[in-house]
Amino acid sequence: MNTRNESRSSDVRENNMREDDWTFEEPNALELPDSVRAKFDAEGMAHRWIRISVRGVDDVLNVGKRLQEGWVLVTPDEVPEMAISSAVRDEGRYQGAVCRGDLALAKMPAGKVKAKRTFYENKANDMMDAVNAQLMKSSDSRMPITNSSRSVTTRGRQPSFQD
């Protein structure tokens, strides 16, 4: 009987300790459930949220541009896990799209997304090379120009706010 009392008191103590270890993070409305993310990864698809309206007016130009790039709006049949946390457009131009606010979930083959990223990275590098060449072209021996600049790109850094 003594053993039972000890284990019960240790359970209570463990529950109290857990409460002290709790943390809170502000919910991210655009975060997808892990099961949906895993499903897209297994299918070789990338996902993103596309703005479909601004202040209640359909953003036809933005959606048209994204659809031309190859993005396809996701239907609720593809992501039943999101039925509780998302809305489905009942009417209008984007009927049947899984939405959160002014955004609709879209998918595209991951290879196509990677190719697009590579294309624009190469384009940006070519532009920087052209600017540097133009700069060096106007260099004068009396006042030489040296370019020691370096550009660094970082992704995924979380914003920090002063408390």
C-alpha cells in the first residue's frame, strides 16, 4: 500500500512539473498539419498560399499569374485533414478552393518550383555580373575602382521584436 501512495504522489509531482515547462507560441494561421505536408512531399509536390482577394475584391491578376506559373488550387478532397481549420469557397471564381482568409492553398510539382528558383537565381547573378562589369569598365588608372562587395542571402530567419 505504501508503494501505491509513493507512485501517486510522484504522478502529482510530475504533473506539477509539466505545467512549469509549458510554453506558448502564437499560432500561425498558414501552418499546414504535418500529415498534409507529408502527403505533399510524398507526391513530390510543393505548396504555397496564394492571395486570391484584397479587401473583398478578387485579385484576378495575382491568381492568373500564379496559375500561369503552374500552381494549381487545392480542393478539400485532397486535404480532408484541413476541413476543420480552413474554409472552402462555396461560390465565385475560386469555388472549391481550400482557403484561409484571403489566401488559397495551391500546389505545384517540387521539381518545377526548384527549376523556377534556379532560373531566377541565375537571372539575378547575371544582372549582378553586368553591373559589376559596367563598374569595372568605367575604372580609371588614376583612380582605380575595386569591388570587394559580397552578397549573402539567408532564408528562414524569424523576425525578432523588442518586448
